[in-house]
Amino acid sequence: MKKILTLAILLTFCMEPLAFASSDVADTASAAARVKMVQNEDPAINLDAFENNYQEAAESSAPKVVLSPIEQIFNGKDTAVSGKVLHQAGYDLFTSGSTSQTSVGKFGNSYKLSIGEKINVYTYGDSVDVMAISGASLVSPSSSTQVDSKGNIFIPGVGLVKAENRTISDVENEVNRVAAQKYKSMKIRLTVATGQEFSVFVYGQVNRPGRVLIGNNSSVFDALNAAGGVKKTGTLRNISYTSDNKTKSVDLYKTLFFGNDDGIIVRPNDKIFVGKIGDVAAIKNGVTVPAIYEILPGENIEKVVAFAGGLLPQTQVSEVTLIGFDVNLKQKTAENIAWDKARSKVLRSGDSVEFRELYNNAENIVTIQGNVKHPTTYAYKEGMRLSDILKSEDELLEETFINQAVIRRISGKDNTIETIPIFLKEFFAGMNDPVLQPKDIINVYKNTNSLFVDVYGCINTPKHLTYTAGMTLNDVMTDIQFLESDVQKQDVETENKEQAETEVAYQKGAVEENSVHLAAGTANSNKLIPAEKVAVEITTPSGATQVYYLYDIMINSDRIKSIAISPEDKIFFRTLRGNEVMKTVKVSGFVKHPGVYTFVEGKRLADVIKMAGGLSKEADLRGVVFKRTNLQGKQVELAHKNNERDIKLIEGRMASAYKPTEADQQSKAEMLEMLKAEDQTIAQKYTGQIALNIKDNDIDKIKDLDNIEVQDGDDIYIPRTSNHVSIIGEVYNEQSFVYKKGANAKYYIKEVGGYTPNANKFRLYKVSVNGRAEKIRNGSDIQPGDTIVVPRKIAGNDWITPICETLKGVASIIVMAFAINKW
């Protein structure tokens, strides 16, 4: 009965590789024949057949390694026999990390500050304690500041200090020196705030040339990583780095192999150029990292061995084989050289170095390999069990074939290979824990029934990716470039049917068939296009499609990381259609996610506020500042005309007045002077603002008249809720007060000492937080954020009064009303 059960289980495992076999009929028939043979063999032989067939199926479904032209030169026919492939050293390090994350390191005292950087300010000492006890708020124990556009920082209670291009230590010393002149005992500590980004320019042989974002304290390597890494046709030894118009050569091998970056900290707008790769030579074996290395003129074997991590303990150092190419004979040459002489041998491009090993196999070891997080070799100990090296399921990688692993054991004098099955579910349940022997090899296999995600469209290379838990659009877009394409999804039946057939009909697991369809659905041009001209459609297995615009999600870096990808999703990149031309609007102030957002035609004020995450708790929607750049010119033009008309009117009145009083003439002269002064500053006063009459702090309650349609370049600012009322004009003490519910204008005017003799008590008006002016009447309600304006009383004819009102805001309202009607 036990043998029958074993045969049944083995039959199940042996059939599984057929799902991954090639579409080639002969291979499929051959695999089927092997399985049929296994069914009639001894159980011990069946285990060997299981491992061989499973491994063959897994290898046939695994993606083939694409070698660069240089790697193809050094990997000859012997590679197919040994299975060991030499790669170019250093290039794989760029793809091992996420390129979307910015690098922010520690900031030493020598770190130099740049414009826009944020700085934490900490104050302490007896002076600070005394001010805190007395209730004074001049100096805060902790605050933050920023290097402004002129390169200065401002610290309350201390003043302005020059910071740009100075070290954090020098700025801190300067701040303490200034503080010591004002306070007896105060110390100030400055630190650089982390998490800031800036742009640098990376060109040449990189995967994504152009402007990239990196974080403070980033190195040249970080900038190259953000650009997708260096191509294998690019140099790692002679990279051109330009900062402050000074250029120096950077040898990235120092960073990659010795951790020395020459102390270079990349700064905003620096330029990095990667030229073509130089001479190369290979170290084939006997070192920690056999690989192909780029060499500089005059570098010898010992230098390159150092790059390769040094010689291994089992490497024979008495003699080395140097394989090169004789240009005159036009053929390969080989020579054996004593190590003492070989170590100083200068390498030429195309040379390869081979060492001999002292011994081949260790006797007292146990090895675990395959789909585990830490494949490694352990020293064998008497009584060692599998649980001593595989302690929990957490040590397995995702997509592990959990049903079974295999122990390969060499036993007997004739070194017979024995294959022992391990049912991992039983093992982790504590039901089976085999005793290990020296030289055992434990193989853990990957489950080749993986789920996939298909990526195609106007991109350089279509992809058939294995789905991993937590996958996002950011993971999918690694190494993608966008190209012009004639392939578009068809939304109407009238479109060309041949183009419609490029839609991919995917079948789960059909890798080769998918490759054909992906190739049909990709770009057919080599002309690059920018990401802002590309949209991505993500279609789920159920057929639901969501469209995202790359300019929108890439300008807000957190969004691209939050767009989740599900198994079997179809991700289609395409160029924007005619009605999808991207427009931008800036949303700032007290919203949850301020920034620049893209939108398509038809979006309104409420829509873009919601795009920015909605209002924050402190926001006052009533005071929204809505600026439209194309209105500013019209506002200034109309205001100039109104001002010129009023100036001519006053000048005419002054010239034609009959027996004017001295006070009347003086008032007119003052008014004329005021109007002329105003005319010089009109351009600064008008910003294209559109006054809205929003009365509720609720996005969904904005009336249709105020929920205006957004245009390209609009600027929307949401202010903080104000709890104050201000009084300006002809009062004795212009001041702001905490809002008192139910209080009228007379209450606040009384609080500032009342009217001056020049006040016009009958022309009071208020300006609300939304910028609208309204005459104050009996019973007028004063709201938080309102400004009460007391105009000046002008002696003489009553025609002066309307001019005063014009100067105080009426003209602005007329201009805005005209502009709204026109646009």
C-alpha cells in the first residue's frame, strides 16, 4: 500500500512540468514519454525522474539571459557546458534598488546649504527659559526656516543670516554670534531637514537620460540610479561630473568596490555625462566576483583582482593563465605566467585571466539552494537535521513549490547519487525532519504556476511580468521608454479592424503566444516621446478599465506608488488622444495635497480641490483666491483707463471751479496726487484674481455660479480660517481683534478709539475674506476675516465721494465682473 501511495504522489509531480513545456510538438511528446517510463520504474528512480523533469520544465519556462555584445565576446561555447556566465561588473547594482526613491543621507557639519532647503532651528539657554516663563513668544524653542530665493534664512528674534553655499556649521556659528549680541545666554542649534528633492541632469549612456529627482546628500551613484542606471555600453570609470562650471572625472569603481565616493555631494542643477565604455578585461575564476571589468590605461592584473574582491582561499596562486588576442596574427593567444610576474602584468582590452583551484569539493558541508531567501553552505555537524538550516516558512521566497523539495545525497564508495523527497508542508508541521549527511544538497523549487501581468503599447519593450504581492505601477514602469506608435485601442466599431486586432488576447501561462501578441501591440518607431504625452489603461480580468495620465501621476510621485496592480491585469500605454491634451492648475494653501495637477477639459473648481485631497481642517473655502493669468492684462488695462478718466475729471474741476475754497482746492490736489501715485502701482495690484461669493466651507455646497470651469494655468489658493476682524482707514488705531460673535461695526470701531475728524461715518464698508466689498448698513453682520474700512471724508462737492469708493475697491470689482463676463 505504501508503494502505491508513493507512486500516486510521484505521478502527480511528474505530470506538472508538462504545463510549462515548450509548444514544440517533439519536446512535448518526449516529455510525455519520459513521464510514462517513470510510471513503471522503481520508486527511488522515480524521484530522480521527478527532479530532472521538474528542473527541465522550470528552466525551459525561465526567461533567457540576454547578453550584451561585450559579454558575448567573453562567454564562448564553454559557457553552454559549464553554465557559468560572465557579466559586466557593476551594472546590475543599478537595477537592484528602486529608482523612484530619493536618497537622503546624514548631514555632516561640512554639508553646504542650497536655496529652498529646510532647516530645523532649536534654541535653548537661560534667555529662552526666561522668555518662556514670562509668556513672551519672540523666540520659540523649536521652529523651522528655509533658505529663501536670496540665499538667506530668517530666524525670529535673531534676524537674517546668509546661508546659501555655506556649511551648516558656518551658518550655525554665524547665527549664534548674532544671537549673542542680543541675548545674554542663548544657544542655537541648526540641523538640515530630510526628505527634500531637487533635480539634476544626467546624459549619455544611461537608461533614462534627462532631468531626474534626487534627495539631499545624494552621490553621483544615486543620481545615476535615478536615471535607470548606466547602460552596459557606458563607462563606469570616467564619468564627467559638472558642478558650478567645474568638471571632474568620477571613477565609479571606487564607490562600487571600495565605498569611496570622493566626498562628492550632488547639488541642484549639476550635470552628469556618461560616455562610452573603455577597455575591458575579464577575471574568469578564482576570485570573489568573477566578471568583466572596465580597465584604465596602465592597470595590471593585481588591480583588477582587487576590484573582483580578491582571490578565494582555494585559488592556486603559483601560476595564472592569461588569454589575449594577437593583433598581428589575428588569433587568440594563451600564456602561463608565474603569479609574482603576472600580478604586475598590464592588461589589454579583451584579455581574460584564469586561475587554478587547489581542490574542488569540500567534504564536511551541507548546501541549501533554489527558491530560498538565503541560499548558502553550512558546516556539517554530527546529528544535523533539516530544521537546523531551514527554520521556518519565512525563509522561503514567494511562489515556492510548497509540496515538495529534494535532498540529493552522495553515498557509497561508488558515489551513487540518491534522491530523497521532502514534503515541505509535513516538514513545517513537525511531522518529518530528516537527518542530514555530509555533502547533502537541498533543492527548493519555484512554483512555475505563476500569475502574470502583461505590459504593452507605445513602449520600447513589451513585458510579460511575473506578478508579485504588492506590485504597483511604479514597479511595472522600470526601464520603460515611450515611443511613437500607430497602435491605439479602438473604442468605436468604425475604426480600422486590422488595428483593432492588435488588442492582445492573452491566455494564462501561454508565454510564447503572449510574446507574439505583445510584439504586435507595441510601438513601431524609434522616436522617443515624453511621458506627459502618454496615458496608461489598466484593464482587469473582468474587463473594467481605468485610465491614468502619466504627467499627472509622475508629477505627484506618491500616486504612482499607490496605483495597485492585480494578477492578470493588462497594462496598455498609448499616446494622448485629441480630447485628452493635458492642462495644469496649481492648488496650494490649506488642502491635503497641495501641488500642480493636470486635468482635461470640463473640470471645475470643486473637482480640482478634490483632486488635491480636499480641504484641510484649517481651510476657509470662503476666502479662496482664484487667479487667472489671462485676466491680469485686461484688469490692468481697464484700471489704467478708469484712473486716467478720474485724473482728467479732477484737473478739469480744479481749472473751472468758481471761487473755490482753500480747503476744497487742497482736497482736490491731494486726491489728484493720490490718483497719480496709484497709477504707477496698478500693475502690481491686479493679479487676475476672480472674486467668488462662496458662503459655506463645504466643497459640495459651492453654487454653480461660483463653481467656475478651470482653465490652463489657473492658480487656486485656499487660505487658513481667520478668527479676526480688522479695522483700517480713518480711525485712531488701525488694529485687528479676535472675532466676537454678534458684534457689529460700531463695537470694533469703538475698540480702536473711534473715528478721526476726517472719517466719513456714512460711507463705511467691509471687505470679506472672498475679496468682495459691501456697504455697512444698520444690522450688517460682521463675520470672521472681515476687514472694516472707514473712508476719508473729502471737503467740497459730492462728486469726489464716488472717486474715493473707486480707489477703495469698487473699480476692482467692476474689472473682475467685466472679465468674468468676457471670458
